Amino acid sequence: MFEAQDNDTLLEAKFVDRFWSKVAKGANDECWEWQGNRHENGYGRIKHNGKYLVASRIALFFSTGVRPKKTLFAMHSCDNPPC
């Protein structure tokens, strides 16, 4: 999860570039697997301002501009944790 105050620094080019450099991008109908650090459950995570953020939530934020709420899940049809 990330907090509202993180939104501004999440959009800094340095962080955005670092985030996307850890994604193996495929076609729109393929998995885009996280190549960076992973939690023991297999889900991608990236450190920002001293704390780990869930990579799929950051990708959702970058793609939609909407900050996911704690009660929402970033679900995808493949259900592949690093995707």
C-alpha cells in the first residue's frame, strides 16, 4: 500500500523509470512479469521512501492515475503473482 503523500514522489521520472526497468514487458495479452525484488508470497515489490510498495498496485496507479484503496485488489486473469 502507499499513502497519499507518496503520490507526488511516485510520479518523479527517476522512480517511474526505475519501476518500469524492472518489468519484462510483453504484448497486451501477455504477462508483464516483475523482475525486481519479490515478497516471499511471490508478488513484486519496490522500495520507495524507505518502505516496500506492491508493484501491481503501483502499475495500476501508473496505468489509471487512481490510487488503489486498501479494500481493492489489483487482480488479473492469469493470477500469476509476479505479473
